[in-house]
Amino acid sequence: MQKQDPELGGIKQQHNETLVIHEDGNRDRSVSPPIYYTATFQAENAAEFTEMAETPRHPEYYTRYGNPVHERAAKIIAKLEGTETAMLTGSGMGAISTTLLTLLRAGDHVIAQTRHYMSTAKIMDEMLPKFGVDVTVVEQSDVQAFADAIKPNTKLIMIETPANPTLVVTDIKAVVDLAHPQGILVAADNTFASPMNQRPHDYGADIVLHSATKYLGGHHDITAGAICTSEALAEQIWRTHTAIGSVLSPMDAWLLLRGLRTLPMRVERINANALALAEFLEAQPQIEQVYYPGLPSHPQHELAKKQMSGFGAVVAFAVKGGYKETERFVSSLHLSLNAVSLGGVDSLAVHTAAMWGGVMTEEQMKTAGIPSNFVRYSVGVEHIEDLKNDVWQALQQI
């Protein structure tokens, strides 16, 4: 039986389905929260103005600093991730770049993975070295590789698990156990899992990052980012954020808040659909290999079961043949839209080599483990039998 919480006047809010509806609280009589579509807020007097100006992340001073709708959505996300607080940015890359620029300076060393989201990989490969930050990239499935890469000036280990797009899993606790005794922070990109399926902070990650464009928004209608961490680190990151200006608009923050209300239900359906589709694909003769952490055939299936409660939307697979056969398969899908992104209500499929070929070199794609016949399929909430039928007919075209 759940405990009573006298402050709430009833049952303590413990389940995600309840949390996403009530955790942000009600400020007024409106059932649906208002959109504070204003750049700036007035103070009643000079003393209040000073207090507003000097308070980090004040929700009613200037929208670049914060906004009431930002505050409400961030409250829910922090609670879902189990961190002290959260803050929002205009995109997932806004969250990642702002965090890295806050924590690193010339002479520091970072450990990253061979497989990261392409823009994260480009920051590691191209941007940070320009500012005098040393970066070592390791194979994320090898814990010893992380240990061997640590230097006296290592300040941060950046992980992403499951990794985009190959779904390699990183052992979060093992990395944290290596980092923390040496004073190294761990930042975890949790976009591919969502807090419904994995909570890196539970395993000790200091910062949890999201492209809220994906599961958290859930409807392919916004770009947004989230940074979940301690109050102390959030204040540091916020000061960089106000200088860089990766601001989430009040309207997008409101859409994010609305998307969060249905997150548990959507992810439950998506998890079931994705696992069923992955099992279906493994049985098809036109498929060379399927990559999905929920399959026993995944090389890190046991680790995934240990640190994940569900395995997410993305199923990656290799089509027999090459680039042209894969291109023909993706072009023949009817229900699954040929579009980037993931974690929303619509199923989306991309020919990964075509998607990333324009922004990554051949060497970077090789390092990221992206062959020419690779498909990244983000499963939505459609009926699974319809998705299977659509995939089956597309496979007949190759």
C-alpha cells in the first residue's frame, strides 16, 4: 500500500503516470497551463526587480533566463530522471554543447565514445580540439578502454546509451565507478532510452541530457533539449546558457509539457511494438542482421536488461545487398515515414548512410559503425500488425 503524504492531502504521488500529470503543480484555476508568451516580466518595485535579476533561472524575469512554462516542464523531467533539477534548451544539441562549454576549458581532457549522435561526434572530433580540449574516443562496450583512457587532466566522460544509431550499450555504473574516485564527472545522453526505460542518475551519472524533441515531446512538432543535474551544476550551466542563448520558446515549452503528459503510455506501446518488430525482422530472409537491445541476439542483452526497464523505439538492421537495395527498401515503405528523428507517435525510417553521409566523413562513418546497408527504424504507436505488413511488402521490393 502506498504511503500517505499529508502535504498532498492524499496518496503520495509515486508512479510516472501520475507524476507527469501533477508534478508541475497548478498556479491558477486553469486545468491546462497557460502559455506565457512574453519575452520579459515586470517587477512591482526596485527591490523585487533586483531579486528577479539576481536569482538564477528565475521564471518571471526574462525568458532567456526562464519562463513559467519552462519551469513546469523542467519539474516533471527532473522528477522522471531522479535529479535535483532540470533546465530546458532550444534543442538537444543546445543542451549538450552548453554543458560541454560550461564544464571544459583549454588543457582539459574528455573521454567520449566511438558511437555518438553525429553532431556530438563532430563536437568531439572538430570543435573541442579547436579550443584546446583533448578528446580520447573509446569503444563504449569495453569498460577497460575507459579505464585505460583516463589521464590526470580528465574532467569528463561523455556517454550515450544505447548509442545512436547502432544501439551499442554502455555500462553506466562501471563508467561511473571508474570516474568518481578520480573526481571525473559523467554526462549521459539518455535520449535513445527516455527516463521511462532508463535513469542514468540512479547509476551515478552527474548530468543526464536529452533531445526532448524525441520521446519527451513525442509528436515531431518541436525541437527542445533538457539538462538534468544537481542544483549546483545547473546554476553553472545556466550561466553559460544565458550567454549562448539556446532558448526554448514558450510555445515549444508548452507543447513539450503537453507531450510529457502522455509519455508513460506512449513509451509502453512503443516498447512493445519495437520488440515485436525486431523479432519479426530477425525472421525475414532479406535481413542480414537486427540490432535491438531487447533481443537475446544482441551482444549486450544482459547488460541492457540490467540497467533498462524497456528497450525503446529504435530498431536498427542491415538489409541484404548494399546501398541501392537499402534505398529501395526505405523508399517502398508506406506507413513508416522517411524522415529523421525518433521516439514520436509516427514510425520513421531512414537509410542511415544517406542521412549521415552529408555531414560525416567516410572515416567518421566507419568509426561510428555505419555500413551502407543500415536502416534506423523508429517505431511509433501504430498497430503492430500494420507495421509488420508494411515492412514485409517493402522487403519484397528489394
